Amino acid sequence: MKITVDGPAGSGKSYIAKGISERLRIPYLETGLAYRAIGYLLLISEEDLQKVSWSAVEPLLRRLEIVPEVGRTRVLIDGKEVKEDLLRSEEVGRAASIVGTIPQFREFINDLFRKLVGEGQAVIEGRDAGTHIFPDAEIKLFITASPEERARRRWKQLREKGMEVSLEEVLKKILDRDRRDMEREKYPFRPAEDAVVIDTTDMEPEESLKTALGIVLKIQNEKSS
Ligand code: DC
């Protein structure tokens, strides 16, 4: 059984995907971490992100290893595990979104994701898990929330980490990222037609996970009866 969980930044999709993986004891592949790891490597090599191309990204891929496990996705660069915090910044998120506009990268990394998961069970989280990576997945969820609420959540997280940023600034970045992800020429970000949409705008994380698990268990029961 493959379960895809797609959605925009700040929708709560990671909390839900991780929670489903833990509850069902199946591996969790957070695809965004591969984009973030490459974005991070580009940032530390001081590449001009606006001009970045496949030829700059391809050699970096050889240094990357992704390991899906129950409840987490491990990322290794040059054989060493990367601390998650390094990959979670806004700056790395923006770089990841730019990496996502390179079609050859998407084709390469999606092939790798398919090989990693193989015929096995997994929760696959991203932007295109249900549309391009596993279009035949048995269960597809699309998690969303209003841009204002997504910005508020990110702003709260940043404040908790001691960062002084305005809500307007965070909202602008969220809208910029949405636009880049949705308007890229090839493979633009869209919900799969057969995905179940969960709007988490008015939900606490626990409630959104409960809703998602309810849908997953219902579809599983229908398929097995
Ligand atoms: O899910 P995330 O916020 O960690 O993703 C960071 C960026 O990576 C996102 O803005 C676009 C890109 N991305 C993508 O294009 N496709 C994916 N499957 C995952 C991430």
C-alpha cells in the first residue's frame, strides 16, 4: 500500500505523513528533504541560485543518500547524516524550490524515489507524489490551508526559534514559493484529480492527523473487503 501526502508549505502535510507512517509502521519518504539537501549544498558552495542548472546539480546528487524509515527520512551527504535543522531554514526552502524548477532534476530524483520504495509500502510526502512519482498509489491525500494560516504557522515556528520576522514578510515568502512551485514550466505543482483534499485551516495538528488517519483506514477497509 502506497499513501501519497502532497500539499503546499505550511499546510501540515509533514505532521500528517509522519503520523501515518508511525501509526501504520511503514516507511516515510519526505521527498522535500532531497530538494532541500541539494539546495543546501548549492547555498554553501555559493552558487548563483538564479542561474543554477542541471550541470551544477548533477554532480551533487552523487553525494546524496536518502533512507526512508518508520517516522523519519534520513539524509546523508558524503556518507554522513545531516542534522535536520540545517535543512529546515527558510533560506534552504527557497533554494529547494529553485532546484525544483529543473526538470532533469525532478526526473532523476523521482526515479530514485521509485527505486527506493520499490514494490513496498510507504508514505510518500511532497508536491508531486500522487501526480508524478506514484500516480497509481492506492491512497492519495492533498493537504491544504489558507496562505494566511500557513504563514501564521511558519511565523510562530520561527518566533519559537528566536527569529524576529514579521508576519507580512513570512506571508510574502509563502506566496512567492507557492507561485514558483505552481508556475514552473514543467511538472507544475497541482493536486492529483483522485486525491482526497483535507483543509487544515481551522484544525489543530492532532485533529488533522486524526482526520487523515480516518480516511486512510476507511479506504484500506474498502479495498480489502
Ligand atoms: O516540502 P518542503 O517545504 O520541504 O519543500 C521545499 C521545496 O522543495 C518546495 O518549495 C518545492 C520543492 N519540492 C518539490 O518541488 N517537489 C517535491 N516533491 C518536494 C519539494
